[in-house]
Amino acid sequence: MLECGILLKRFAGVLAPALGLILTTPAAAQLADPVVPPLAPPAPRPTAAAMASEADLFQVDQRNPVNNPTGSFFSGLPLPNLGYSVGASLLSIYDSNYRRLADNTQPPPGESRSSFRFTPTINGRVNLPVGRQSIFATALIGKDFYTANSTYNRQRLLFSGGVNLAAGSSCTGSLNGSWMQAQSNSNSTLVNIPNTQTTTSFGASATCGGISGFTPMASYRYAKSINEDPQRAFSDLTSNSYSVSLGYARPTLGVISLFGTLADNDYPNQTIFGLTRSVKITNLGVKYSRSLTSQFSADASLSRVSIKPNSPLQQDSSSLGYGLSINYTPPSRLSASINATRNASSSPNTGTALYFVQQAFSANVSYQLRSTLSAALTGSTSLRTYEDQIGGIIDPNQVQNDRLNIVRLSVNWKPIRNMQTSFYVSQQNRNADPSIYNYKDTTAGILISYGI
């Protein structure tokens, strides 16, 4: 026990800078369908707004990417025939608090809270049909350059690939792997450390079904996140996630699905009292999806979330999970959506917290001014409760809960063919317990991209 006490004190100094988590995806990103409607169109090419959001917020230390509460893990590329795309972009950002420093924390002497960031990238996608199957690959290569502090400069690398499979008249599948590396999000902690995080993942999914009738689905994904900085190695995470569902579809009634997911998350560098800390999160529930009219569609899910930690002093628990999404997509200039969700998740950036329970809400409105010009307004709010009694012993200042509010306005312009430009401004505020983790941040950016 004396050795354990010494170990806990040692971890206290190591873990303080690793506390906190920044939500950078709206609730809509967590509402993947366990059963995709058979007649759903292929995913459209990302808009300039989406690309700007991805380039601005593409960080590898988000919540565990395999913890989709009700969803399959990947669908491959929506390219039915031979296709490719090659592009380049330049993202220029002003960030008023690029380290996410707390409100009462000053930057080191001679340094600034704010910085400009320039991120040039090149990217490419290819899809090669082989009979009824297809092989696909994607790549993104870029680098962040911070004018205020070059120690935060980091490469942005993303490589993924796999194969789309087809069998019989109604069965499809996908094998997929990816490797991603980037600067991790700075946390609102007392000390902010530049850090490179690498995430490797692979998995498989399969589904069968037609326009109506039963549609079974199953998927598996393995993911491993590693932090380069030794002071963040405590948050390294390895995950094995499984998802199954059985849906029943009728064109006039919609799709009702029974689903189940299991995320088995291990922290290999957290051995306390002889145990390697881990947590299993199970989600069992039902989901209903339907087109209400030619303009409105909606889906709703209700589930039981069960959490089983392998950690001293942490008890098993269960709670209600839900999801709701309403979309308005008429053949006019205006479109809108609202999303709400409640779930539990682990993350490679939760510091000493074993997992967190999150309630989130987001809304989006976009307007097409003309064929080459559009605008979008997005807002989201999330409340997260961090669960871990051991973390509270290691660090009395461990974050207990936080609320993150984000508002983003973007204007997207396509001046010439193959070229897209996005201008945006975003504001985010974090209110946490304890308040030493509160912060405010404003970003404004311009993304210019060209692709063929």
C-alpha cells in the first residue's frame, strides 16, 4: 500500500496537465444509423463548410472514435464506378486562445494567448472497381504552422483504405483501416503541452437487406491511440468495439431497429492496485427512422447504457441513452436540422477520468443564396460528467463536469469550377467544475481549396 501511495503521488504531478476534454463535433456526428435506409442516396461530396470544419477541428484526441452509440462504423466510399479526386487547400486561422488556456491563466512570459495558424494540405481519393467489389484509398498530408509558438507546429497525416464487398442481390460489406497523426487539442489545464497523437484503426462491417423486410447488420472495429509526450502517455487508449442490429423496413412505415453495441476500452499505461484500468460500455436499444413528408425526416432511439469499470472504487452503473434527429431538406434554398443525444464514452484525452456521460444538442440552418454562394449557422451545447473516483484521489482538481457551447457561422463561395472558399467565425465557451478549467476562444478562418 505504501508503494501504491507513492505511485499515486507521482501520478498527480503527471496527470494535472492532461485533464479536460474539448468537444469539437456536434451531436449529429454521434447519431449514425444502425440500419441505413435501403434507398438512401450516396453521401455527397463535402461542401466547403464541411471541409473547413474538418480542417479546423481535425484533431486526433477526441472522444473514442469507435464509440458510436447506435451506429455502424464505416460505409466505404460512395463511388459506384472508377473514380478519383485530387485536391489541395490552405487554411488560415486566427485563434484567440490556441492553447485553450483557462480564464485565470496567463501565457508564459514573452508569449501570447492568440496565434495565427496556417495549414496547407494535399489530399486524394481513389476507387477501383473489381467486378462487383471495389478497392478504395484516401490520403491527406499537411502541416500546422503557428506564428506565435513553433513548438505547436505538427504534421497532419491521414491514410486510409479498404475494400467494399458485395454478395448476392442484397448483401454488402466493408473492410477498412486507417492511420492518423496530428497535434492533439490543447486542454484548458494549468499547464498546456504540445503533443502528437497517433491513432490506428481497422475493422469490418456487413449488412443485408432490400427495400423492405429484415435488415441485419454487424461490425467490428479496433482502435489504438498513442500520445507522444510522456506526460500524456497515461491517457493512451486501446479499444475493441462491436455493433449488431436487426432492422425491419416498410416503405410506408419506415425502419425500426433493435441494436446493441459494446465498447471495451483499455488504458494500458494505467496500472493501479495491480489492475490495468479499463471500462466496458454496452448500449442496447431500439431506433425508429421515417420520412415524415417529402421535406421532413426524423429518427429517434432509446437505449439502456450499462457501464462496467475495471477500476478500484468505481462501481458498475446503468442509465438511459437516447438520440433524436429531425431534418428539413426541401427542394428550396433553406435546409435545417436538430439533433439531441445522451450516451457514455471513453476518450484518449480524459486525463484521469475513466469515462464520461454526455448530453448534447445541436442545430444547423443553411441557406443557398445562389448556386455558387451559401451560408450556414451551427450551434451546439454539451454537458459532460466525468466519472472516476481514483482520479479524484490522484488529483483533487480533476474536472468533475463541464458544459461546452459552440456557435459557428460560415459563408461558402465557389468562384470557379473545382474551387471552393469558406469564410467562417466560431466562438466556444467552456464552463467547468472546478472553474480553473473555464475558457473562452474565438476563431476566424479562411479555407481555399482546389480539386479535380
